[in-house]
Amino acid sequence: MISSPTGFWYALEAVSGWTTVDTEWKAQFGTDYGFGKSFLRPNGKLASSYPCTVANGCGCEHDIVIHDHEDIVAVCRCGRGCETFSVKRLDIVVYELNHPALDAALVKTFGLTKETYAEEELRGTTRIGFYSPLAGFRFPVYLTIQIEPDDFNEVLDGLLARNDTPFILLSPTRDLCSANAEKRLSNKQSIFVPLLENVAIDDKRQLRLLRPLDEILDQFLAANAPDGSEKEPEEGKRKRLKLTPNQSEQLNQSIVSMVNKFYDSGKGSRHEAFNHVSAVSKTQLGHGLTSKAIEGRYNRWKNKYD
């Protein structure tokens, strides 16, 4: 028998209804359990079944029989003769995925403009925020977590029908998203982003992007940013940013001042400040810079003087 892969992102597409007992979550999360459990919460129910934990057992779900508060057993129901075993009441507490907590973590990781949490009519799908690469541009970002390909395709049908503007669709893995589904998104200048391939869990049990967001959304930006692209040709950038050390220092100082002013005013996150300065850089700084370039110059200045 081929075992299914484990891990945080895989688990989200493996647990039916995103509700089960802690033992099953632990098995699905694997080495990511320490991180994954922070996105679980008890839903106030007790399980009616429990995974088989008998050595060389059937591997099927066992029925829970509650004789009294202290006498609870799991009984094999598949007829293979696994022995009945005892469980504690705490063992059969049902834990559900805390969707709002996961949404908030992804909003922070991707530097999105936060959306007031509201369940979409499409099951397992929420609009978690907006991606704003430039001033005046807001693209909705959705997270969908499904178990079956048909369910994923049904959600995709709904999103494509409801959105007149391009959007970004996040999902734990690409296992449910066919090549045809990605093509349908591309035809509407939208993009599919599998989290497994783009977001990692770091040593501090925090989510982080595996590469800059501009790179992850490169095709999306090329299709939707002004003039077809946010990025300038490399030759143009080198020519435009050929500065003396003193000029470069002055440019960095101006960038730091503008970023801090935007951030300190409470208008948005540090990431949004980089986007804002990028949007006005050509007119106010005399150099058209991407948000990635703004962030790089900002960090170099801070590392040098802080």
C-alpha cells in the first residue's frame, strides 16, 4: 500500500470536513503537527468514531461506545476482528480547522490588505484579502480548501462566474487543480498559487514565502499591471539607476523617510508602504522602482544605520 504524504498543506486536503480527533490530525500533519495544532480548535462535539490504533490492525474507523464518563471504548466495525480498546473522553474531542486564523496568517505572509472575515457562499472558500501591487489596483485573493477534484472545479466555476476582475486563487496543493483549470484562470488573467510550493514553515513556526512575491505573481503582474508589466527591462533599470554613491545614499534616505511616513500614519502595513512608494517613485523620486527594489534599498539603509 502506498502511504499518503503528510504535512500541514497535505493534511488540509485529506481530512473530510476539516474536523476530526487530535490523533488523526497528528497523523496527517506528521512533522508539522507542532505548527498545525495552532490552527485547530475544539468544536464542542465528541467523535462517534476513532482511527484504529491496534498494531497491524485493520486501519479502519472504530465505533465509539460510551458506557459512562470514564468507560469509553472503540469497537472495530469492519469485521476483521481488531480488538476493542479504551479511549479517554479527551481523546474523542473533535477539533476543527480554525479558518479565520489560517486566513489571517496568509494575509500577513502575502502582505495583503485584510478583508473582514466573511464566509463565502462557496464551501471551503473565503476571500481573505486584496493584493495591491500599485496604488489604485486591488485584486481579490481567495483561499479554497477542498478534498475532491469535483469540489475544486465547482468552486472555480463559481469564482469565475462571480468575478469580473482578475483574482488570485490560493489552495494548499496543486493536486486538485488540473491543467485545464489553470488555463481557465489564465484566460481570465487570474492565477492559481499552490501554497505547498510557495509557502514554508520556518524554525519559529511561522509561515514565510519561499521566494519574493513579485516572482510568485510574475505572470499575474505581467497581465494586469499598467502597460502589461510592473517590472522594467533590466537594461532600462541599469541605465536609470546608474547613480553615484552619494546619489544612491540620498535616494535610500528618501525611500526610508517615505516608507516610515506611510507606515507611521497607520495607512497600511510595511509591505503596503513599499507598494505605495513604488507607485509614486517615478514622480517623487525621479526613478521608477518596483516594490521589491524599494524594500531592498529600505532594508540596506536600516541595516547600515540601525
